Amino acid sequence: MALRCVVVTPERTQLDREAEYVSLPMFDGELGVMQGRAPMIGRLGYGTMKLQTAAGPERYYIDGGFAHVEGDVVNVITGKAVPADLLDSEEARDALQEALELPANSQEESQLKSIAVMRARGQVRASR
């Protein structure tokens, strides 16, 4: 039996697939999930979610959120999930440059800039 990976965005259930292995971009690194993993809840970062399915590997850009693993089900709740093949690496690099140029004169601006930079870097990595 395989894992079941369910990705939910505010608009809809983006993905519901069986996979042998799921790699998640966590806030503080990468987490690999295989069948029989202990239950956990974790904060997602901005980056590439990888699935190894019977049809072959699949990659998606994940825009933060949370992951919940219980039994053999991986639930991903995120603001956005885009197949990595649909990302434009040129647009991602432009977004990173724009994020790096944002002002950081206050604590609030600094936090917004940090999030924009992390998001853009995640898209650059996922678009490769």
C-alpha cells in the first residue's frame, strides 16, 4: 500500500494522489515521508514538494502552510500549489530581484521583505 498525498489550497483540493514517497519543504529544512512514518504536524516553507508515484516523479511549488502526517496520509494545507513545470524561471528570478529591492526601514517592512525573498527563492529553486 502507498501513501496518500492530499494538497488543499483556499480554492480547492489541488492534488489527491497515491505516492511511494513524499518530500516536503518544511520551514526549517526538508522532510521525507514514507509509509509507516510517525504522526506529525509541521510548518511548511516555500519550495518544492516531490512525490514518487507509480507513474514517475512529480514536483510542485508549495507556498508555505502546514503539513499533517497520520497513518499513511500526508495532508498539505497551503496558499498555493503549482506544478513545477508551469513555473517560469525568468519570472521567478525577476520576482527575487524585486523582493531583494524592497525597503526594510521598519520591523514590519523587514518581515514583509523576508517573506517575499523566501517565497521568490522557493520559486527559483522549484523552477529549475
